[in-house]
Amino acid sequence: MRKANNLISAMKGVYNEWVYNRLEGTSDSVIDFDIDKTAHEARDTIRIRNIRNVASDRSWHAFKIGENFEIALNIVYFAP
């Protein structure tokens, strides 16, 4: 069996809401990117909104884009 991965990117507000709903409905996962402008300086954030058949953390996480477009997440884990 051959497996294929596709990445489809769409910016909110460009297309009709119907288009976004169709894309999200047919996708195995939805990852949101945003710029948080509420802090002292703007910061890039990411969240996994949905992954089919997998539990995920839906909260926003800050990340930085480094040299060679490497992405570093700023996630803090707390032990119970």
C-alpha cells in the first residue's frame, strides 16, 4: 500500500467559509498558525486543532524560526 502526505495551506478570510469547512472535513489533521500581538512584542504561535483518531493539546504554543528555517517550540511541561 502506498502512503502519501499532502500539505494544504489556506489563509482565513481569503475564501468562503464553505471552502474552509470542506478542507478541514476532508483532512486528517488541522494545524493553526497565528501571530499573538497581545504580548510586549509579537510572537508566532501554533496549535494542533485536530488530528484524526489522536488526542492532542489544543492550546497555543509559541515557536521561533531559526537559521535554515528550523522551528523551536517553547513548551513548558509541568509534572503532576
